[in-house]
Amino acid sequence: MLSNLFNRRVGPDLICVSGKPRNVVEMPQEILKSKVSSDLLQSKLEDARFVVLDTELTGLKLRKDSIVSIGALRMAGGRIFLGDYFYRIVNPRTSLTGSSVVIHEITPSEASECPDIKVFLPELVEYCRDCIIVGHVVSIDLGFINKELKSHFSASLRNPAVDTLSIYRWLEAKKQNACAYHESRPENTTLRSISKKYGISGGKSHNAIEDAYLTAQLFQRLLAELPEYGIRTAADLVRIGKP
């Protein structure tokens, strides 16, 4: 069970996944000013560093909704590092509604015990340092994360990002199979539907760390197919996987 891999602990201090809680609020200026190394984009796919992330939200409206939890995993090439993950529940700016609680199962009482997202943002930026960010429809996640970074630190994530849905669609077009995508019939492109197509079974839906893990497994499968179609470097990947 994924719940055994990712042990969520909630307390009045922090969500502490491993080690001691860190009450980090100040954003180190060197992080904000740092640029992505050119070596990262020139690296081969098998050597590239990635952070696969997912967020759970109070809703999908960028202006009025906010982040409830963030889950992320590091990868190097196709290797997923299960022991090096980031999972935080935050006290959202906007109220949790019954409909959103049904989806992500984070209750108002649970979230109220957690710090504001400002506490976790420096941790998240540091966790993503010198990595390509990966997600499924990741523009939504990045939109909410960058909204909070701009509000609290007048900053945004500078990392290159790729979307597993974009990569999947690019590969499907290249394969030129008689599939739903090419026949212009509606295709279910949710994370779980595409993962199932690749033989990947998921854990609990709408849990940030478990969805990040499912996305990482899907990304792993997609990466394995790319060299056959001439995608061999991180720069190639960023070109075809734009969110």
C-alpha cells in the first residue's frame, strides 16, 4: 500500500516527513536569484534530474482557491527515489468546502493544525533546485504555487517544466496508431486513465503524494519510449513536453 510508503504525520508544528521539523520562513536570496544550469538541459535523459509534483486544492479557480497539500518526488533519469519525498499539508487561505473535502479527504480540523504555506515555500523551492519539474496538467499546480510565491516572496519557480499529458500526446502522434486520439474521438486523458493504459495501478486518488508517485511511474514509462523517437536530452524533453 502506498500509505505505508508515504507516512503522513500531522501536528501543530509542521508536517514532518523525515528528520526534524524545520520552521523555515525566510526565502534564501541565492535560491531566488539562481538560474537553471545549462548543464541540466544538455544532460542525457538518463542523467537528468526531475521533481515530480502534485497539489490538492480547495478548487480550480486560481483567483479564489488555494493549496491544501503538496506532494513531490525526486527522480534521476527513470529512477524514482521513494525515500526522498516532500509532502506537506497546509492551512489554506480559503475555506475548505464539503465538496473539496470529499475529493482530497483533508478536513478543516486537520488543515487548521498546519502552518500557512509561507512556511513551506522555501523548502519546496530548495527541494526543486536544479531539477526539471514534472506533473500531469502541471500548469494548474505551477499556477497555484507561483501565485503563493509571488504573494509571499515576489518570486516564482524558475525551473523548466514538462507535462506528462503533453509528452503522452506527442508520443501518440508519433506512433500513428489507429487509436482514439488520432481518430479524433474523445479520449480520457486523466492521470489514472493513461496510467492504466501503461499497466500502472494507482493508490488513493486526489492525495498529493500518491498522485505524484503515480505521475512519476507514468513519466518513467514515457521516458523509456522517447529515445526511439529522437528525444535524448533534457532540452529535447522540455521542447516536446511544454505545459
